[in-house]
Amino acid sequence: MVKTPSVGQVMTGDVVKAHPDTSVKELIRLLTGHRISGLPVVDDDDKVVGVVSRTDLTRLPGDGAGGLVGRLTAGALMTTPAVTVHPEQ
């Protein structure tokens, strides 16, 4: 019988994350710089409150950094609620 590994056995330990007030520019830098497709958005207690993906960013209008997009944050773009699991699962 093949044993299914736990989440803790396959998860990344050093998670790239954002806060609700993280700018779109910084989100793009994090996603491209770390070559990831999405990241969790965490509150001040490091609790996951949402998720932002590259797809969320590609849906934004191309109005430049000075327009609406330049004022948006991870908190405005994130998908909620975030589905989370624990390492022992």
C-alpha cells in the first residue's frame, strides 16, 4: 500500500507572502522575482486572510501606476476566504 505524504512533507517552508496593504507593484515584483503564480495575504498575526495570483493581476486594466491600479493593494485584489490546511494533514 502506498502511503500518501502529509502536507508538511511536501510544503514549502519559506513562504513568500504579502500583507493587505502591499501595492500592486510590489505584488508583481514578488511574483516575478520568485517565479511563483500566487501568494498568501496575511494579517499582522501571520494568519492567511486571502490569496493573490498572477491571474488576478492580469485582469487589471492597463491604466499605469498613476491610475487606479497604482492605488490598489493586495487587500483589494485578494480572493477570500483562503482555504488552508495544516502540516499534519
